[in-house]
Amino acid sequence: MTLRLKGAAASRGNALGRARVRFPHALEVDERRIPAANVEAELQRLHLAVDAAREEMHHLRERLQGALTKEVGEFLDLHALLLDDPELLHGLDELIRTSRYGAEYALRLQRDRLAAVFDGMEDAYLKSRMDDLDHVIGRIHAFLQKRQPEPKGLAGEILVCAAIAPSELAQLQAQGVVAIVATTGSALSHSAILARSLHLPLVTGVADALARIKDGDVLIVNGASGEIILDPSPADLREHQALRRELAREQRQLGKLRSKPTRTRDNVDIVLLANAESREDIARAHALGAGGLGLYRTEFLFMQRQRPPDEEEQFHTYRDAVLGMSGRPVTIRTLDLGADKADHSGLTLADEENPALGLRGVRLSLARPAVCDTQLRAILRASGYGPVRVLIPMVSGREEIMAIRRRLKRVAAQLRAQGHALAERIPVGAMIEVPSAAIALDGFIDDVDFLSIGTNDLVQYLLAADRNNQALGELYSPLHPAVLRLLSQVIATGQAAAKPVAVCGEIAGDAALAPILLALGLTEFSLHPSTLLEMRRAIRDIDLGALQATRAKLLQARDRKGIERWLQRMGGTPLS
């Protein structure tokens, strides 16, 4: 019998396949005690399982390529760090040695102990790390049971689960999973962002999926509408095939836009820049006609290594990015380690109570002056090969901008004295992602050459809602009156000072939200290459003059529903 379930559309695409149901990993194991003579053997069994889990993540990390190196790598790095956490490992050993518990039961007790600590924390970011801990403990438990934690033979199947970790997505897709249905999560989670990058259909918030769907059931997943069809009828199958043909036709049409200008119906040119961190990203941005790189992430060079990269390695990487864009501007963001970006080099603080509000971005660069100067030297040397801009992350006020400018001036003088060819002028920009920077922008707008708004962090800091916390999925949203008013203020301040303003956060790549950003006056988008053609098509369908005439009504909206109603009238589709 056909059954229709509804969830939140998190990643577009249509899929037809058999269900593979994965229930939440629960350590429902009976208490088991072991004889004193078996303690050492049980400890060895536990340590072998931990080593196996660590080795599995190492192999996963090595297989990552291109853009996935950062998105997936961050979570694998975090899970690897948890596997080395003394609080977890020493507690397990102690439970086996002193209480003579079996390894599985010790794992359950230690998990429950740590869960109680996490539950008692007030900080939402740290609370959300319990999901990572459960994922790691699940891997250890799977190896204790002498089975692989990931099912095999997933080709053509749709994974139905409680939650999906970003670190799993690429591996599942490689194994043949064609879509994912989750009972929790949101369209703005890390998992959803990565699923969109992978073009893997994802529907979240399907509350009764695990109760209604069984292994082997045939499902249709519509990642655009959030609808799940269980046991589809012949009419449903025909509709699915028609939609697949329509999507294929749409992709062919998008391909024709590669060489087209990004211009509105009333002939206003909009700049589409690309976010990148790898040669693959740069090549794709170039091929799709990006106007340049609006955000080149440098932290991937620093991750998964014991010491920071030297000047030569950084110089060659940045130079190749500049050469790859063939004269189009390349915006290089200085080091943005910290928060949820795993670091093995020792640059970040190991035990920050609140890393999302800690030593990260420009704060870290200024706290590590030698590392900062090395990176600035490499960036300046790359400027001799084409147009380069320097973007400073996590700016909270004027002092940080001026500190980096002084360092740039001093380093540039040294390089010129050494005979290096540098650009005569290097534009310096501020990344607006801290509310204090947005509010006090008029006090330092004259000290920057351009602005880039990082909406992912700006939204979570402004709304005090961690975007990685699934329990706050409804609260964390760019469709909040405070967010739009602050965006409008930043854009207007930049325009009044004749300083270019771009948005480089996730909403810049969502074509459905283009009317909002254009109505607020944005003329530069910086987005992942995979969404560039969709955004170009959306912009070419918009009459900018008519849209901006409704800007006052947009800013007068009192809540998210009012913003969604405005967006629907303008032809956009709000996030679920």
C-alpha cells in the first residue's frame, strides 16, 4: 500500500531505490564481568578495536579528494581526536581493570558517564559534540563485535537513519547510496551542505521514517519537496521517471549558461565569484565562467599535519591558484583554523571551553605572529603572478584590521628589498561574520578595500544558535528579520563608501534565496562552483528594478513566515 511521508527538503534531487534501514546505535548490552585472569586479554581486545576504528578513519581520510578534503576531513579529524581522548580511553581501561567489566559493557558505562557531562553543559556547541562521541563509540563497538560498522552492498539503496554524519556521506555515495532519509537534522546542517555539494538527495526531519519503513521497501525520495513515497504506485513511478527526464533536461539547459553573462532581465550585471580550496575547485570555477575567486580557503594546508606549512609550500599553492584563474582576481582568506576545524599542528588551543568563540581566525593569526608573517609573505609573493586580495576572517573591530595592515606593510617592504616581484597594491578586506563588526562597520569601512559577509557564522552568532546543533535547526535560519536587517545595513554601508560587498556564506549558493540578497542590494555572490550555473539562471530571470522596489516590505517583515511570504511572491522557494 502506498504511503507518503513528509520531511524537510535538505538536498535536491530525485531517487528511486530499496530502503536500507539503520537504527540508532544503542549500546544495549548486558552487564558482563570477567575473571581477573582475563583482564589483560580484555584490555587488548578493547585496544585492538580502538586501533581498528582509528585505522578505518585514517584510510577514509586518505581517500578524500578535492573539495571533500575539507568538509569531510574536518569531521574525520575530530573523530580521530576523540579516539585519542584520555578521558575516554583511561576511563575504559579503569572500568575493565578495577570493576572487571567486559569491554562492551565498559564502553556503555563510559559513554553514559560522558553523556551526563555533555548534558550538563550550557554551551550548545559543546553539547552537540555528543553526536560525534556516539559516532566514535559506535565504531569501537562495531569492531568489538567483529563486524564492519558500515554495511556493504549499498548500490541503488536509500539509507534511512536517525542522523547522518558529514564524515559518512562521501563514503556512502561511493558505495552506491542514491539518497538519504533522516529523522532528524536541518537544511542548514553541515551534512546538508555537504550533501548538496555531492548532489546527493537528502530529506531530514521525517519523524516516523524508522517506524514506517522496513529494509527492502521501495522508496521514491524527492529532495526538492521533502516527500518520501513508500511502495510507489505505477502512477508514482511514471511521475518519478518524468521528473528525472525533466531534471536531466534542466542540467543540459544549465550547461548552455557556461558562457552566458550573469545579467538580470533589466540588464544589470551581477558578479558571481567562486569559493575554492583545491585545484579541482579552481578548474571548475574557471570553466563555468566565475568572475574570480571570492574565497580561497587556506586552512586545508594546515590540517592533518604536525607542523605548519613553510613559506615555499604556501607560495606555490597560492601562486598556482592565481595562475589557475588566468587574470581573474583571487581572494585569499588568511588562516581560519579553530572552532570545529580540527588542528594537529598545535596552533589552536587544545582545551578551549567554547572554541566557536575562542582563538580562531584573525585572533589566531595575531597570537601566532611568525605563522602569520609566513603566510602573508607567501600571499604577497603570489601577487606577482596576478590579481590577489587578502581577506581577514573573524574580524570583530578596527584594531585587528590595522594590525594585519601593519604586518602586510612591513612584510611587503622586506620582500621588495629581497628582490621579489609584488603587486603594487594588495586590496585588504574584512570578513563580516561577527555581529560587532557588522554593527561597528561605519567606524572602519575606510580601512578596508572590500567586504565579504560570512553568513554561516554571522547567523549563528547573531541568533545564538549553533548551526551544528540539530535541536536548533528551526532557530538557525537566515530567514530571520534580524539577519536581513543586519545584511542590509552592511551592504548599504559598503555601497555608501564605494567598497565592494560579497556574500560568501551558504545562502549565496542557494538560487531560491537570490531574490532576498538582490533586493537587499547585493551585487556580488561568492559560492561553491557546483551551484554557480543555477544561480546564474535565477539571476537572469529576475527584474532587479521591480524586485528592489519591494525591499521596504521585505525589511518590514516581523517574522520568518512574513519573509517566506515575500519570497514566494517574488518567485523564490524558502528553505524548509
